[in-house]
Amino acid sequence: MKPITMERVENTRQEILDTIKSATLTHEQKVCTLAGKADSLLEVLDLPEGLSELLDQPIETQCICDLFEGHAPMRPRYIIPDYEKFMKEGSKFLQLDPPQDIYEAINSLLIFYKHVPSITNFPVYVGALDKLLDPYLKDVDDETAKKLLKLFLIHVDRTILDSFSHANLGPEPTRAGRLILEVERELEQAVPNITLKYDPEITDDDFAIEAVKTSLKSAKPSFANHKMFTSELGEDYVIASCYNGLKLGGGSYTLCRMILGNIAKRAKDLKDFKENQLPYVMDIMARYMDARIKFEVEESGFFENNFLAKEGFIHRDRFTAMFGMVGMAECVNILMEKEGKAGRYGHNKEADALGVEIMEQIKAFNDAHTNPYCEVTGGHFLLHAQVGIASDLKVSPGTRIPIGEEPEELLEHLRHCSLFHKYFPSGTGDIFPIDTTAHKNPEFILDIVKGAFKEDLRYLSFYASDSDVIRITGYLVKRSEIEKLRSGQAVLQDTTALGLGATDNGKVQQRRIR
Amino acid sequence: MNNRLDAVTAPVNKIIRFSSVDGPGNRTAIFLQGCNFDCRYCHNPETRRFCIGCGKCVKTCPAGALSQTPEGQVRFDPAKCVSCDTCIKVCEHDASPRICEMTAEDVMKEVRWQQPYIRGITVSGGECSLHPRFLKELFEIAQKEALTCFLDSNGSYDFSKDPELMAVTDSVMLDIKAFSPEDHLNTTGAGNKTVLANAKYLAEIGKLFEIRTVVAPDLFDVTETVRCAGEMLLPYLQKGAKIRYKLITYRPMGVREKYRNMRIPTEEEMMGLKMLLTDMGWDDVVIT
Ligand code: SF4
Ligand code: SF4
């Protein structure tokens, strides 16, 4: 372990004290922040030369960001347990036999969730709830089933205090799926995030319309292009955290992101960007990720000791890593300016084509880089369009068009998305607030989803422009909770603070309403 | 636009690529110019008649999108238009200078642009049924391309006499503006014998998607209209036809000056009309 300066220790001590005294953090949020502070004092990774100059920078110049993963990763960032196996076999470590009825099933799941670590210290994936619960619902009537599901989902919302937590539904319609959608419509909660895996050939219109109706009430589920994900990751993919496509029984070791706009700022011109700056940053970020993965696999002991791995709920060789990027819009606009051209990202063919060219270059780099512990994805990382963090200023999520600059016509907006979604098997997505007084027609939304998926869009989210639960970037927050926090009151879920930051810095409440 | 001599054209006022209010799902709505009714509450009167070349709008267009030929014909340049609607506001002849004569194929080119996002097209107006040959040509192509074809009509055209058009029409959204002939005359300046016959005919052949009534209590007996129209179509509902009744609240937006002061029905009145229909056995009643 490498030594660090006393100054850093002192600074950290001050941050620890500030955390302890914070008026707005809950107890759990404090404990979690304190753990992060402790970890930040360690230096155990074999870091690539030049990293610090790209990483330890303010948001105006930072080129690589590791999204608070800490200095000594003690577990993978995203963990996707095989809940089906747990339901079939129970768990020795948790001293639970396989559940026999719906009461036991729900109880077992709620217990399991409390033992699934991830970057957030809460499970980022809570299972394909319809498939997990449907078999147990056959012995209860709709009314009882709804009551039980309601209690279950309220429990999840009030104990998984972070909306980077994702449940999956579909693609097959089920009774459990329908009831969950109905219940979520009534509850209007932020947690869990939900995705409907949607394939018009498998998911019938009735079920999909129920999903649209629920999304216009509680901002979820989102729609994932099932055909596209299956073709890349296989049938056993899941959607976790924001919108991340990952393998069941595996997950992602790490997610780092390049802030493309800041890389463009370093470049003299387009040529310098493509030939020098971008390749330089990609190389350092890939090697930084390699170092993190190496520590997790070879030194942390997680895969040898955690019960999830020991009992086969996860497998080391089903993990991969996510090579992320944000700020394509800013990057393209800066480079266009440096080339003396006027076109802007999202509004100009040449600017958009430049975006695609940059994506091709990132893809080619990733296709050439290998990591010995990413066997499940052919030895490569998966590209990821990161959704941004609360402190991002003038950094647009992934490849999104900046808020306030969205094309006037929804069709043009969707066409732009279709240029980029295909590059990101581990997740990307676009969000559309809908004026539900103008569009009292859920089939309208479903037709748009159907069309979009034919045009290679991967992932779409909708919410009613006047609903309380809104989608911030990838996660959900209640507007009413943001207002509470703004007025200085503590709130239950830590993502509310992120939502507040994103509302102020990222203008999410000013998205163009469709 | 491409005006081939042999192909029928229709005057197109506007094309909305994505519409959620012109029939089921997402549709492209095509608005044709010209109407044979004179509804007092018409909220886009600029679609009613044709330009007489008075030149008033040409002078007021802020974007230079309008010009006039020496013969007085108004020319419109869509590339320059900023959609400010000044022209239709200043026009005193219930017309618009932004009309394009288009063939069915011209329109289909515009429609194909938003494939695969739409499930069909709806032709509205003005009054679309003033252009039956154009409709037939358009729908024939659209149906071949797996798009459903809807008409939005005031019901003045006897659909039962045009089996060729009905063969390519998937469904119709029909206005019943008032039930008694006097009320209808007072509201629209025209009679409604054909309208009511159309409603029954379309219900009978399963091509009546929706009935609409704009509820303007100053103009006609709204309760009688809704009740009688509801009762007239009830037998078809009982035989399994799926028909929606849309009750549209009269609002003064866009209405011509002299008719702008009519009373807006209250929410309770609208709910009362809805109840009237649901009590009768209508299960799909929508208020807008
Ligand atoms: S559109 Fe109206 S205002 Fe313009 S030239 Fe024609 S009649 Fe006159
Ligand atoms: S809407 Fe009419 S007045 Fe306005 S720019 Fe277009 S043509 Fe000119």
C-alpha cells in the first residue's frame, strides 16, 4: 500500500466530521458516506501513469471519472444475483428453505435483498418479479395478490433507499406482471425502477398498453428492446440500475466514464482529437479499469468469500465491465467550433455524422482491448452511455441531445437516437415527458415504441409531464421529495439528493414535453 | 408539388406527422382545404374556403414566404415559412395561402417519412369527402403499405353510394353536429338527413369508429342531440359494434369573431351528457 500525504488525511478527517454533523443525511446515508471516506485513504491499485491528470480534476476539465467507486473496490459495482435459483433452492447462508407459497416467496426475497451488495449498498437488481412471483400466485385471488404485492413493493420502496434498483418484467405477459403494473400505478413510488422487456412478437398489446398506462402515472416501466439485447447478450440478460444491460448471475466489475467534451477541449482540432487526445484517454481509462478488475478478482477476496458466489447465485465468469462515456453533444459542438463550422449536435447532419464517427472510433478501440476477466462478453468491456451525475455541469448524458435543444419534432428526436443506441449493449436510453392532457391515447405511445425498436432504438422512457414521480436521468425521484430536501428536510432515499442536483444543474424539469 | 396531369390532386392545408387525436394509435393526419358546412363554432375557419388572391396576407407575412404572381395568384414557399400563422389570422375569406395541391403519391411520400412509427393515416379537413377520387387513390396505396385508413367527415357525402371508397376505408369518424334538422341547419347551415343515414350505414358495416358532437348549448339542444344520436346507434352497439362517442367541449379558441361569445358548457354539463350515454349502455364515451 502506498503512503499518502498528511494534508489528504486532514482533509478527509474534516469531511468525515462534516458528514457526521450533516443535517440532511439520514443515518444510513452517513454510514455509507463514512465508509467511502475510509476507503478513499487507501492506495492499493496499480494506476496507469497520467491517470491523475485526467481524473483528479474539476468537472470543467475532468476527462475520466470513476463514479465514486473508491480506491479499493471490495465488491463489483453491479451485482446481478440469480434470484430464480434462490427461489428453487433457498440459501444455506441465509438459512432459508425454498419458499412454498406466496407469503414465503415474498418474505424470502425481502430478506435476500438486504444481503446483496453493490456500489450503492443496495441491490441494483431485484429480479424479474413477474416470473419470480407468478407461480406462487396461482393459489390466491386477485384481491389478496394485489394486497401482498402492494405490501411487498412498499417494503422495497422504503428499505431500498436508492432508486438505482431495478425490477424487470416481460417479455411474456403474466398475471403477476399485470398485477404489479396495476399496483405500481396506484403507489406512484420511485423504487424500484422497472423495465418491461418488450418484443411485439412475444408481448401482447394488452400487456404493453397496461405498461404504457403505468408509465404515464408513475414514470415506469421503461421499454427495453428485447430483440436487440437478446441478440447481443443472450436470453439471460437483465436490466439493472439505470438501464444497464448485464448478465444474470453476473454483473459489472466497474464503470468508468470518459467526459468527451473535456477531451475535445484538450484537442487543437478534430485531427488532434481523433489521432491523439481520444486514443490517449481511452487507453488510460481501459488500463485503469483493468487495474480495478484485477484487484477485485485477485485480491479483494469477494468471489471467494461472499455467500452469493459460494452458493452460486453469482459467478465470477459472468461479470464484465462497462466502458462509459458522457458528453457526446458537447464534444461534437466543441469540435465543430474548432473546425470553424456552425452545425450543432442534434440539428445538423454533419455534426451528427461526426458523433457517429466518434462512436465508431470508441467501438473499434473497445473491440481491440481485452481483459482476461471479461470472458462472458468475449474478453471485451461493454460500451455504456452513462446518464450523468448530479454534479455534472454542461455535460449531457451519454449521447443525448442537451435539454432545451431537443428537436421540435419528436420524430426527428427519435431518428437522432436511432443513430446511437445500437452502440451500447450495457445501456443507453432516452426520456420523453408526455403531455397527457393532449395525448389521452396509450396506443399512440406504444406505436412510437414499436416504430422505435424497428429503427434500432434500445431503450425508451416516458412519464406524464405533470406526474409527481419523474425520471431524472435514468433513475426516478418524486418531485415532492426534491422540494422537501430543498427546504432542508431529510428524505428517505439518497437518490433524491441526486435528483435535486440534476434539477438545478441539469435542468431536467425543462425537457421538451411531447 | 408534382401535379401530373392524369393524377387527381387535392388541396392539402397541412400534414401532422404524429397525431394522437385522429383515431387509434399514432397516425399521420392530412387536412384538406375546403368545407361545405358553415359550423358557427368552426375552430379552424381558415380551412373552409379558397384563396381569392386579395393579397392581404402577402403583405403581412414576416418571413417573406408569400408572393403574388402578376395574375394575382398567391405563391407559398414552405422553406421560408416560420409557422407564425399571421397569414391565416389576417385572411378575411376563411382561406389560407399555404395550400399545396398534392397527388396521392405526393402525400404518400410525406407519410412514408414517419414509417414505421405510425399505424395509419387519417384524412380530415375541411371536409375530406369533397375529394372522393383522391381519397380512393391515396387509400389504395396506403393500404398496400399496411397502413389503416380513416376518414374524418361531417357526413354530408353519401358513403353508401361509393362502395369503392368504402372498400379501401377502414373506418370513419363522423360528426353528428345536431340531431333535429332545424338545429343542424342552425348550427351548420346545412341539413342532416345524409349525416344520420351515414351514421347508421357505417355502424351497420362496422366502419364507424367514432361519433363526435361539439357541445355548444347556445346553438342547439345538446341533450336532445346526444340522447337521440345515442339511441339511434344503440342497436348496433347491442349487436357488438364498437363505437366511441366523443363529446367535445365548445371553446372559443380560433372561432370567428362573431361566434366567439357563445357559452362554454360547464364540466358538470359535460359529465351529465356522458352519464346519459353510459346509462343508456355506451361504454366508450370520451370528453375533451
Ligand atoms: S389567403 Fe386570404 S388573405 Fe391571403 S391572398 Fe388569399 S384570400 Fe387574401
Ligand atoms: S405562417 Fe403565414 S405569415 Fe407566417 S411565415 Fe408562414 S406563410 Fe408567412
